[in-house]
Amino acid sequence: MASEPPRVYAKPTKPMVPFCVNEIMNTHTCSDWEVSAYNSELSSYRSDIEFYIQKLRNYVSEAEEFLKMTLAYANCEIRFID
């Protein structure tokens, strides 16, 4: 049986840029605490993304193995028909 694909809704959500950041002007009025908190959220997000990517890779690997086994079974059945 094929493995269950990772849930799309489990994909991590990128943290919102703090309100004190002006992305257009590339400036900010954030306190050190706000910058630190945002950087911490980004670090956590990167870890979550890496974990999610690994889950996707595992799923692809399991799906490829399932395909190989399915083809082997089908070829075996074909040999018995001939």
C-alpha cells in the first residue's frame, strides 16, 4: 500500500514581518527585542521548513519504492498469464 502523502496544511507558515519594518525603504524602527523575536521566529521557520522538506523527500522515496514493487508484481502476473 502506498504511503500517505504529507498534509499540505502542515506546511509551515512564514512569520509576518514586524510592523516596525519598512520593506520598501529597507529601514526599521524596531526595538532590539522586536528584532530578536523576529529573528527567532525566522530561525524556527527555517527548521520547520527543513523538517517539512525531509518529510516530502521521505514520501517521494516511499512512493518510488511502492512503484518498484507494483511494477515487479505486475510483471510477475504477466509471466503467469503467458
